[in-house]
Amino acid sequence: MFIQTETTPNPNVLKFLPGRAVSAEPQEYRTADEAAASPLAESLFALEGVTGVFYGSDYVSVTRDAGGPEWSRMKAPILAAIMDQFVSDAPLFRNAVGAEEASGEDSEVVAEIKQLLDSRVRPAVAQDGGDILFDGFDEATGVLTLRMRGACAGCPSSSATLKAGVEQMMKHYIPEVTSVEQVL
């Protein structure tokens, strides 16, 4: 098995591509406790310096502690953990994931926002090892709140991406949006 690595705009995140499907729905683990839901994430958090794991459709993004070991020391154990997971054909998750669907029906504006995020924004940020999720939309003020995950969370260029890219696109296609803000 050959696993490719790619840098991301976030210097503390590397993207690992195992050459096969990883997760149908993006999943993020920011603590070792959260990582208990996935044997691979748990193995990665056991490595020195790992502070985050994100699963995309065909990649695993790993976040390192900025003050921890350099990537040159971390890559081999990360590659070994990923290879062990996929060669074993063991399930990636211990329990069913993705059952967090919100109840109720979205307004027309919210449905348009989500469609634009899914069709234009999320595929672009996935190329950089991250994801952007809809958090909320205040119809009275026009403020759209989004949640950054994976390589996008904590990335030095994420606020520029939000303001210069996502906010401008949203305002162009959906006039009800007046600004875009990130929630942590």
C-alpha cells in the first residue's frame, strides 16, 4: 500500500491519501477522548505531538502541536498507523457516525446556503485537507456562521479564505447574507 502525503496551507497539518475511500461523511477528532470513537484516530492520538485528526472522503488530515516534534519525525509513525488500519480492513469507526441530523426543515435561504457550501466551497477546502460546515444563519442580521474543521481550523489563512472567498461568494449568490463569521 502506498500512502501519499500533501502539505496544506496550515503548516501544522499534513494530508495523508491512502488511495482509497476513508469516510463517507467528514469526521473530526480534537481530543484523545473524542478519538476513542475510531481505532485509527485513537492510534494517531497516541503518537507524540498529534493534536487533531480529520477524515475526509479520501484522506486523513493530521494536526500536530506547533511546539512538538517536526513532521520529519512524525511522518513515519503516522504512515504506519494509517497503513495498519487500511491493510487490516478493520472498521474505521467503533459506532455508527453521522446521526446528528438536525430536525426540522430549513428555510429557503438556509437551503440555498447549504447547497452553495456543498457544491462550491466544501470541495475546494477538501483539497487543502479541511472542511467548512454550516453552523447557523441569522435571518434578521444576515450573519452566516460557519465551522472550520481539519486543516482549515487554526490555519493562518482561514480568515482570509472566509472573508475574501466564502463571504464574497455567499453575498454574490445569496443577497440575504451580509457577512460570514467563523465559530470555534
